[in-house]
Amino acid sequence: MSFKDWTIPQLTRGYEAGQFSPVEVAADAFSRAGEAAEFNAFVYLDPETAFAQAKESERRWVSGKPLSDIDGIPATIKDLHHVAGWKTFAGSSTCSSDEKNPARQDSPLVARLREAGCVFLGKTTVPEFGWKGVTDSPLTGLTRNPWDKSKVSGGSSGGAAVAAALGIGRIHTGSDGGGSIRIPSAFCGVVGLKPSFGAVPQFPLVSTMSSHAPITATVHEAAISLRHAGKHDPRDWLATSSNVFQSPAGGEKNL
């Protein structure tokens, strides 16, 4: 069974009804990641971690105690964001071995997705250190457009946008200083916006020009994801103290 075009609400309704499980959805995502290897969207995939997270999510859904409305949803992480236990290569083959040691803590956006029960598939490709609008790097080579392999995917969140377009996961972290979410989202036909600075906490703070946000296949899923992404994190002293994406009076239940 393919879950390529299933949205977040469709997947969670299926989990709740016991029609399928996060484990099955994760397995399908990895299958399609393998089939789509020619587009070069990933620098790293971690099935072991993903299936462990998916099994935990499955247990929560069976017991009727999901962590959130995105519990069990497969997600990918841009290779500029830290994931505890994973290396951050930043698209570069010049990093020393010390710099390639696994991260000790999650970046704020990653932490919010982990707390909500998302299943982390792996890390998506970026240009070297994320400093241009085309996703190619000495480490991973060229990331190709999912609609036409002869074209580029844009950048710097090119791998994330390609994964979103191909349905390999539903939430894909990105960052944007001068177009790094907006350019690849436009090139790949997916949804990505640059939030106002401070709306989504970030750490470490690389630039006051940069904002972090999820890339998704649909506007609806962007709204759901941003509600989690905008939660406060004390590590970012420049971030807003309240979640600007939170729906008033519990309106998020309708998302």
C-alpha cells in the first residue's frame, strides 16, 4: 500500500482507526526513498531509528494516547539542523572528523517534532554550508528536480523540497535567509514560506537573516506543522515568547 499522497490528517485518522500503523507508513517512505535515489534528496537515512520511533508511536495510538496530531508522521531534517545522535555535515566534505561527531542536542524545530512524536527518516541534502540557491555540494553532488531530472531543485533546502514533492515524508525542515525555503519550494511545486524572524526558535543562531520552518506538500499541512514549530524554546533569546501560529480558542482541533 502506498501512502505517497496521504496527508497528515488522513494518516492520523488511519492510525486512530487501526487501519494501518506508523510502521507501515515509515516502511513505505523508505521504499520510495530507494526508488527515488536518482533525485539525490538525502545525505543520510536511518531506518533503525525511524522504525524504533514508529513502533513507539504505534503503541501510543493503540493505547489511545498519541502525543499530538502529528504523532507517527514521517519527517525529514535539513542537513543544517542538529539531530541528537546524528552528524551534521552541512553539505561539506571539508569538515574535520571532530566536526562530524554526532550532535549532542536537537535544534529547536527538530526538538518540537520529536516531542510531538514524529518519525525521523533522515537528513536532506543542502549546498555546502547552505550558502546558495542551487542544491549541489562536494559531499552529495547535484540534487535534481522531481519533475524534470535535467533541471535543478533550487536551494538551499533543495533536498527537503524534493522529498516533499515525492511524498517521502510529510514534514520537512528547512531554513531561509535569502530564499532557501522559498526558491526550492517554488521550483519543486510544494509549500514553503519564510516566517517572520523569531516566529520559529532556532539554535545555534547562525544569522539574524535566517528563519526556520517546515516544507510540506499542502497548505493545510504547513499550518499544522507551523503550529508545532512555533512553540517557544528558551535557547533562542531573540524568539517571540508566544506561539504566533497557535489557533485561538482551540481552533487547531479543526485543522
